Amino acid sequence: MTPDTPDLLTRRRWLALAAGLPLVGCAGTRPLTAASPATAPAAGPSQARPAATTLPAGSHVLSLAAPALGATPEDIRIHAHRPARWQSSDPVAVVMHGTNRDANRYLRNWVDPAEEAGILVLVPEFTQTKFPKRSFYNFGNVVDEEMRMRPREQWSFRVVDDAFALARTAFGAQRERFALYGHSAGAQFVHRYLLMAEASRAELIVSANAGSYTLPTRKENFPWGLANAEVTADDLKRAFARPVVLLLGENDSDPMHPNLPSDPEAKAQGPHRLARGQNFHATARAVAAELGVPLRWRVQVVPGVGHSDRGMAPVAMQLVRQGVPA
């Protein structure tokens, strides 16, 4: 067989781009990658290597280098969909998948709402290989399986900002901030990211159907509370000032759901996800009142929906399209 020439490889690459195919797997190309902050020199908002051209409309898989994060040095796949009418100044949403780690299915759930809304969607994939057990993902790797605190540089929250930086380069996105959504285990990750690391580049945070919460009190240790966490009253005030929607399925009320956390601390938060979400909001409201600050968080119950990202995705996308509430 005659080896491919550089010209042929170039033509294949451009054909893939024109067809809206991901660059991953195209002959003669490598996945778009970003250097990990643990190995790259400090720079501006993005550590991504410049792409030769921005990716066209369609679904793509990007590769994020993160050798210092997780249990293995493997890259992190970022599943992305660029709607046909999305422009570089339009919104970007980062979606965190559930406990099954099925980022590709989550992306499929979001394709139609994204096309309708014209919003770029990114779904980082936290594989069981690189991020085994719930401590690596649900708890943001803030603690190990014995609930001992880990060094901050090992926390996995930064994957969100790194994925956004990579996508800004790959798609030419001009916005400095993004909407952040998580469902189930992803919602656990999202609200803990807010409390522990501020999620400072997220302009809107939507936490949907989490099974357990880190309550903003000092009654329990992390991941159930903040007794052993370096979170100050001022940190909580900033968190309470952020626009947050706790999206709860009206029918997510099964106390025997197979994936419902059954830790004693989780059970103390309520019998099921709907009750636990309402308890989290009530606790935050009480703490905000004690601190003398308003709470910009709100609860929205979705009628007729249980523990389903497919049912939540259109509602969440509508929130993103509406933008940051006043």
C-alpha cells in the first residue's frame, strides 16, 4: 500500500471538517488537546493549543490532557455539539453527566434542545478508569474513600474550566463565562464545585436531581457539610449571591431508587431526591438569613418528570437561553 502523502492527509482532514465529523480518528490528525494546568506554564484563561480552524456545526470529541488528575494519566474526552445556527458570541453550556458516566448519551439528550436554542454544549467524560468511585467524581476528589481531605491541586473541579478553555479555542467561542448544569451525580459535582471552589466562571448554575448534598453548615464534615472544609462566611456569602437553580423532578420521589445514596448522612437530608433538594435550599436560606445576605438560589420543580436527564434537559436549556436571572 502506498503511504498517504501530506497533501492527501490534508484533504482528508478538511473533508472531515466539512462533513462535521470529529477530528478524532481522522487520518494524520490528533485530537484537539489542551495542556493540563499541572504541566503547562501559567497563562491567560485558555491553555488550549491553537486549532488550525474552528470546528464546524455538528458533534465532535475533543481531548483534554490531564495527566496529574485522577487515577491514571489518560486524557479526558470532551463530547461537544455545535448547533447549526450557533455563532461565536452565543452562549456555551457545560453539562455534567450522571453516575453511569455516559457522556455520549447525555450529549444526545441535549442535541435537540441545543439546536433549538443555538447553544454550544460540552460534556466532559469522567470515566470509571480515570475517576473511579464516587469520591473522584461526585465529591470532586476533595476527599478519598475514607473521607480524608485531599490537597486542593488534586480536586477534579478544574476540569470544567479547562474544558471550556479548550472549547473556546476549538470553536472560536468569544464568551468569557458559561452556564453549568449537572444531573444526578453531576449535580452533586456541580453544587460542591460552587461551595468548595466558587465555580467562578459559571454565569448560571443548574443542579438537577442530586442524590445528596453538602449542606452549608458546620454540623457535618465534607461531603455532607463544611465542618472540616476551609470555607469561610465570606465564601458562603459569595456562593449565596450566585444565580443557582435547583431543578427537581416532581416524580423523583422514590426512596428505594437503586442509585439513591443510602449513607446515614444522606438519608438524614430526606427520604428521596425531591425532599433532599428542598431541604438543601431551606438550609441555605436559613444560613443566608443568619449571615444577613440575600439568597439568589431558587427551586424549580419540573412537573411529571422523575429521575431523568432527558426530561430535565429541555427545561435546563430554556433556563440557559433565558440567561442569568435578576
